[in-house]
Amino acid sequence: MWSAVAYARNDVSTAFQPRSKDGRPRLPRVFAPRPIGEPSSAMDTCIFCQIIEGVEPAHGVWESDDFLAFLSIHPCNPGHICLIPKAHVDYVFDLQEPLYSRIFQVAKQLSKPLKSATDAQRIGIAVEGFSVPHVHLHLVPLYNVSELDPHRHVKQTKEELSIMAARIRNAAGDGEMEGVI
């Protein structure tokens, strides 16, 4: 759940902190067991795990018990969302069911408010996982051919990210999505 007070102040450092439905900060989460051979410090150094724990800030747009969606700080186009499982898993095909199927269902659900908030012609999806060793789906607003190119990434300001996150959350609030906005 997002802190309305922090967003009203545009305070990203406290705006995205995991909270329970009644607004209290959540206790640290229990993650799925690490795959065999993965370093024990992977979750300690994984930027996405740090975002989930509230150690690193993010411009969140949606959250459930299993997933988190937030804006990429280096988007292909404004509104570019990263959708991650809260369990630390490095490779998308290592996700166990039902998480594997559910992440793609959530991506489909998020595409509607993202398309509405950005006036995109389509929402593209990419899965690569080389930049951060934590499963993540990229949902990218597309307007033309060849826009789903990681070489087009442009860093956005905190203000630009905050404005876009609010637009997507507002668009998502109009629909029927399971999870917290």
C-alpha cells in the first residue's frame, strides 16, 4: 500500500515503503528459498529485493502479495514499468507455478491502465534479466515500430517518474485489478 502523505509531499524516499492494508509498515518479508548455487548475499545486493524491502526508493504503480510494479528509471518511453515477483528468482523459467502464469496475467492486467495513462497504441513486453539478476517483465508503452529497444533508454527525473506513476495508479484505480494501488 502506498503512503498517500508521502506522495502528497512527493517524498519518494518514504512514499514506497511496504505497508499493510491498515497503513502500518510491514515486517520484513520471507522470500522463497534461493536456488542451489546462488550466493547467499544475492538478495542483499539485488536492487529489486532492496526496493521490495523499502531500502531503495521506487515509483510504485501496483502491488500484491506476490508482485510489485514500478516505473523504470531508464525507460524506453515514459510509463515503462518493471513487474517483479517479490520472491528472489534469477531466471524467468525458474519461476514455479502458479507464479510463472500469474506474472503474465498481472502483466496483461497492468497493460490496460498503462495504455490508458500513456495514450500508447500498444504495450510491449520484454523479458531479458541480464541487467538485474531478478525476474522482471518490462511493460513498455509503444507508439511506433522499433521502440522496444534498450538502447533508447533515457533517465527520467524523480518529478517525471512521480507524475507518471500517479497517472498509471489513477488509471488502474478505474478498473478491476486485484492488488493494492
